[in-house]
Amino acid sequence: MEIRTLLEDERELLLELLDFWELPDGWRGKDFFRRYIEIDPAYRDDNVWLACEGSRLLCCVQIFPRLVRVLDHDVPTGGIGSVFTHPEWRSSGLASSVLASSGLASSVLEAAVKDMLSRGMELSLLFAARESFYQRYGWNRFKSHRTVLRCADASAAASSSAASNSAISIETLRPEEDMPAIREIHRGYSSGRTGTTVRDDALWEATLEMAGNPAEEFKVARAEGTIVAYARAALLEDVFQVTELGRSDRGSEALAALLVDLMQARDPDPLAPPGKSSRALRSFAILPAFDDINLTVALEQRGVASHPVEDPSAMLRCLDADALARRLGTTRFPGEEASQFLERILPLDGMVFWPADRF
């Protein structure tokens, strides 16, 4: 048994392994994960850790190097994704006999953690349903939330939005013309929110290609001809989700109008799966948590109620508490463990992660 990183000529073997992953939303595993090899600008073969038996790939873990905003600082972070063990190996019972109680995924995760530490990453972030498994290896659930939007009366909300925003126009993104304004809004709106990913030009291009599932609806709102807000939506886990949003200082009314527009039924509906009507799909929307009181008020004025729901999937691990403390200009208490330090310095419900950046 060997624990090592991927070789260049093994990429298709990796995708064959991941093709066993039964994914929602109609994806073949090899097609879904191929995007993270061919499109993600941070991809390197040595970001993928493997357990191998000869030429056979049995288990994989991928590191996604990112800069994540934490308390107004850009923190080197290792995202963890594509954690998968071949189903035959999981069911055979051989893993426990070869690698004792740790299992294949555990050994590969441990190798990935050592790698992230050696590369100066201070945090690790993942999204998973197997909370107890990852807790054993140092990740802890971060008390984050999502937001549910519902229109009391969709048609009335749309009429109210149109009547009160005659100077606001809602349009589909035109990438070549609109992206400079979008990037500026994203920089201002996201930079103060812990958990958001810092994007350079290459990562912006990648997220435009990878955020759809497979389709994405990307709308902008203009006021007096200037883009003042944007929002992105996709079908994730068979649910209509706003995967990212942003506005300028004067864009709360425009963003509220844009969200109301996204929740209107349409024909044809590029996001509606077979057998589900557009009206049913868009009867509510799931958003990342947002602490934008002006937006909340503007939505309420249009008959759109918002309420938080707990998001149990986000998990964080502090890889290097001393380095993180130096970066943030703070100190650790004597004897304070890395997990305790992280829980103390971060707001309990203040993490915002845009699903458009998912890995």
C-alpha cells in the first residue's frame, strides 16, 4: 500500500475512480470532477493525495489552495474536496486490516494535512455531511447559517418591485462588458465577510465556468445605466439557490428587485429539472447567510420574508494557530488549543461562503 500524490498520466484513472461517486443533479462523477482538473487555475497533480495498490487508485483527497478572508485579512487556506474511497475497498473490510483502524481516507487526509502545513496554509475548510469522521482529524463544525427567502405573493412582489424601481433594470450578465463592474462590487461587498474567497482574474474566469450545475443564471441590476448589484443562481441538490450576490453602497433596492426577479416563474426555465415546474422551483430560494440589514428591509418592503436556517456542512480546522494569530495581529492564550483559538476569534455565525466558489 502506498500513500502518494497523483502522477500526470493518472488523471483519467482518478476520474474513473471518482465516477463511482453517485452525485445528485444528474452528474456523472467523471464529468463533474473533470472541471476541477481542467478549469481550476490552482490545480496541480501534487494537490491530489492517493492511496494506491500497485497501479490501482483506491482513495483520493484533493487540496484546493485558496485565499480566504478572515477578519479583513487574506489567509492561505487549504480547501478539502473530492474525498472518495473505491466502493469495493470500502465494503471488503480489507482497509481496516491493512491500515489498522485509521482506514484509507484517514491516512490520505493525514498526508494532505502535513502537505498543507508544509506549504504555509493556516486554515483548512471543507463541507461535508460526515461530521463525526472529520472531527476525529481536527475539523470542527463552524456554526454558519443559510437564509431562506419566500415571497408571500410572488406576483404582488414582482408588481411592487417594478412599481417602486422604474429606474432599475434587470439584465442578464454580458461578461465582456459587465465583469469590471462586477469584480469591483464583489471586492467591496465580499472583502469584509469572513469566509469569502479572494479571486484573482484566473479564479474569476474559473468560477464563471464551474459555478453552473450545469446551468447558471447570472443577473445584474442597473440604476441610471450603472451596475449597482448582481446575483447568481443555480440548481444545487435539486434546490434553487442563490450562489452569490453583491451590491454597491447604493444598491440595496436594486439587489432586492433582482432577487425578486430571480424568484419569478419563467418559460422556458433554464434551471428547472424535468418534471418540476418553474413556479415550484422558484417558490423559495436558499441563500448564503448575509448580514445586510438594508437588503433585508428592502426585501420585506416587497413582501419577501427571510429567515436563517442552520448550515451543518461547513467545517474548519486551524492548521497553524501561531501563524494565523500573527497574521491577524492577535495572540493565543497560554495553553489554548488551535480549535479553541479559532472559536474565540471568529464570530459564531458570521461566516459567509459563496457556493459559486464551491469545491
